[in-house]
Amino acid sequence: MFGYETRLLTPPTPEDCKRVERFLGEAGLAFEGSPDLTVVLEDHEGQIVATGSLDGNVIKMMAVAPDMQDAGLSGKVISRIIERAGEMGRTHLFVFTRPASADKFMSFGFRELARYEPEASLLEMGQPGVDAFRSYLRSVKKQLPPGARAGGVVVNCNPFTLGHRYLIEQAASRCDQLYAVVVETDLSSFPFEDRMELVREGLADLENVTVVRSGEYAVSPATFPSYFMKGASTEGVAAVQARLDVTLFANLFVPELDISCRFVGTEPYCPVTGSFNEAMKEILPSRGVELFEIQRRVLDDGVIVSASTVRAMIREDKWDEVRRLVPDVTWNYLRSEKAIPVIEHLLATGGRH
């Protein structure tokens, strides 16, 4: 398009971010996180008329000036982001956008995974994609007799605590087969492989529990970025993202694993997780999935057993308190050499997770 300069910011400077943030704000969008690259189209006066960013493998923060909506500028931004992503070796991409913009991305080969009208749509392109993940879910699915009930629970386990153990025990007692889906995204203090191993070992005695990885399809930067941000998003944004994440769970995990009930722990403190619980109450029953909310485990002295409390106690060097909150498998891990770099990282950071 003659008269518009395309600028690739890798990554955007603080001043670039402020300019893009102002432009997004005029479009009713928020600037989130620290994108790896941002594309801006500028007119002959140097004013931004279109933009989009890539954060990991997620395209986000797409906007076009209101008076330029029909000029094909979004296509130019999308094309440049996809091109640069390919040069970076990122061939599996997601986009979080408004449903009204979904068709633009479909024309570039994206396919829609979930939609929450009128606020959000999640699309994907490239490999390995959702079809490969469906095959994985089918490979771990247990064959149950007629009338048997399968349930699901999604956990981060950062790290695995007695609270997680209690939630999963309670859930497993209320269904014939329980799938414990562990968040795979590696944006938590404890690495996914360590969390997955702790959950598997910590639940090995529960015969009707199968531990499943989430892939990028449950509580990930694509489906629920607010979960991993510290004070970066409003409750309204988190609420929309939570509903999109729950819709994807209903579209993907529910049919592939024949899940008819989902379990969640109560959340009295964290508004982001609270939004997630409210989203499940709103969406799952209409999709034929019964929701059970289980009270968190509380010690005799009133301490609520949670991973956030464990991390806080580690930061405060209160190891006697940590020991009260975690099962043997997690305690042994925390006192091992393997956990030394994890704990050092935890002590050096102050993020939500």
C-alpha cells in the first residue's frame, strides 16, 4: 500500500511500547506483556495506523485505525508477523482476537479453536496443531464400561501440595475415572517436567487417576495469558480470557476424554483464578458438564494449603512451614540438588507464579 511504511520492532523499545500502547488504548485494547516483536504501519506523518505483536508463538494486540479498516492494513501486519515468525523458527502460531476479526486470520490459513461472543476468538495455524493433540488425548483415554463417569481437573501444581492431593482425592472419589490435566506452559517457578513428575509420583496410588499434559490448550499464554501476569490485566480482561479457555476445554478435552464433570477448588483470594471459576460455572453446564467446587484443604490452625503459600514460605526461609504443606514427594524434591536452581530463581523473582 503506497504511502505506508512498515516497521519491524524486535523487540520494541520502551518508547515504541508507549506509542503502541496509546494506539491500542484508542481501540479499546490493552498493551500486554513484553512482545518479542511488534509490527507497526505508519503514515507519511509517522503516525501509527496499524499494529500487531508476537509474544512467544501468540499473535496479539492487533489494531487498525478506525478510518482505515477497509484499507487491507491488517493483512499486511499479519503477513509480516507470520513471515518473521517463520524466520525465527516459530511455525505453530496462535492468535487471540475479536470474533469480528477471525475471518481475516482464516484467510491466512488459521483455524478457529474456540469463540466467546462477542469478545474473543482463539485461532491456530501450523504444526504440531490441535489434531496431533487430539491424537495424544485419545492415546491416554481409558475405556470405561457403559454408565461410568469420567471427570477432569486442571492443575498447575507450582509446586504439588497437600492441597492438590486433597482436591484430586476428593474428585477421584466422585467419578469412575479422573483426568488430572497439568498445565504445560513453562512460565511458572517450577518447570513443567518437574511438576509433571511430582504429580505422577504423588498420585501413583490413586488407581482411577490419569495424569495428562495440557499442551498449549489449557491455561496457556494463548488461552489465558492473564493467569501468568503480575498485575498486568484488569479483572474484565481476565474474565474474557477465562471464558475462552473454558470454552476450549469444552470443545477439546470434554469430547476426546468423554468428560461429564469437572472439579475445581474454591478460590477466596486470587481474582484471576476466581474469574476462572466463575467462567466454568457459566459455560460448562450448558455444554453438559457438571461442575463441582471443592473446599480447599485447611490445616487445624486455619492455614489454607496452597502453592502460593508454599512459595511465600520458601522465600521467607520458613522450611518448617513448607513441610506442613507438601507431601513427601515434593519435600524430597525441594531438598534435593535438582531443586537448587529452581529455588534460587524463586528467591530472585517476585512474580505471581
